[in-house]
Amino acid sequence: MNSPEPLLKVQGISKTFKRNKHTVAALKPTTLQLFEGEILGVIGESGSGKSTLLKLLTGLEQPTDGHVQLLGRDITHLRSKGAEYIYQNIQMVFQNPIASFNPRRKLRTSILENMRRLRPSMSLKACNQEIDKLLERVKILPGLADRYPHHLSGGQCQRIAIARALSIQPKILLCDEITSALDVLVQAEVIQLLQELNRELGVTIIFVSHDLSLTCNFCERVMVMYQGQCIEHGMAQALVKDPKEAYTRTLMAMSKDLVTILTRENRPWRK
């Protein structure tokens, strides 16, 4: 039986920046594969290369070296109209939900602009109907989307940001520290929402965080980033039980609730 082809295939991508007369390696050569329906966690401290990796996957930055394939197509250097292929298949949710929206536009308008650009065959009426369905799915009253970003809480804006990303029907959802600015209860609600989207819609997720406990509870497979490179990569439970790297052990020592990872045999969103 043939093995499934990965949705996303990353081969040796790296990124260096020039600062003054020095070269800084923001991301050292990194290779990974992402398969349909997976939730991959990327863990590490600030400056470890996590966000740079996501920017390279979405074309927001161009790699210094290496290649990225999406659904078998090389997207490493797609530009302009070609870049729409990336955005139709990969959508990103950012750390600061309020700042991720145009402050001068109502939230619904921001979602509509995204849809009309990337799903041009849809009518305005169909777009609005889809938006209402998505808002219901992320548990937001439709009327809230007719307000400006600063009128809503961070948690509400983050849910609408997720709805905006889903409005394109992407294959892959990139989540860049999306719970770090939220309080613990709202974090749990957002994680539960992502679990439901993965289970019910089959959305493949890359979840970036600095919180090892949260990431290992949520994700099945985890990459540990340190100083611009992946230093450890494996299944979440195996990584927690037997970490190979000193940095991973340090993260574990700083994390709480690891016992819940070790004792959780069945993940409800995988049933």
C-alpha cells in the first residue's frame, strides 16, 4: 500500500539576514513534512525561528536556500498572482488578533475583502451567508462582525480571525502564538475550537507556541526549535517521556500539567 503524499513538504529551507556587516541565521536548514489532518506543534522561545518558518511557508519572506512544496507544487518563489495559490491553500492566524485587522474597517468587511480576492467566483450574497455560518461555527454572534476590531475583546477578535482564515477554505491553518495574549479560560476555548475544526472539517494545523505543556496536550507531533534550528522532533507523548535534548528537558522543567500528557491515552478530537 502506497504511503500518503504530504500536503506540505519542506526541504532544507533557511533564512539569513544582514545586519550591519554581520549575517544572522534566523532559520538554519529545516526539513519537515505535514500530512492531511495532522496537528503539528512548533515549540521554542522567542527568536528560535518559529515565526520565520511560518513566514517562509506563506511567502511573507523568501528563503535564502531550500524548497517548499504545497500539494506537489513548488511554491518557494511564487510572486504576485502566483502567490494567490499559497493563500488559497494556507491561511495564517496571528498572535495579536486586534492588530491583525484593519482598524478602519468593520470586521465583516475585512473578511469579505479576503473572500472576494481569493474566491472571486462567489457572489456578495453567498459570501455573507458563508460568513454567518462561520461566525456561528466559531461561536460569535453575527452582529459582532459589524463592529470595529477595538470594540471587541481579544478572544472575540481571535475567533473572528479564525473565521476569516476559514472563509478561504484552506488546506492548512497556521497559528502563530494565537493563545499567548489570551487569559487561561479563553485559551482553553480557542484550543477546543481548533480541535473541533480539525475533527469536523479536517483542517490541517501548524500550531506555534512557547508553551510546551499546552502544545504537547494539543498536538500529536512536536518540533522543538532553538537558536534557529529544529533540535528535536517526534510524537508528543514520546518526546515528553524521553526528551533527548537538554533544552527540551529545560522546557519540561518549566512547564506544568505534563502529567496530563502522559496519562491521556485517547484524544477525544481524534475519535
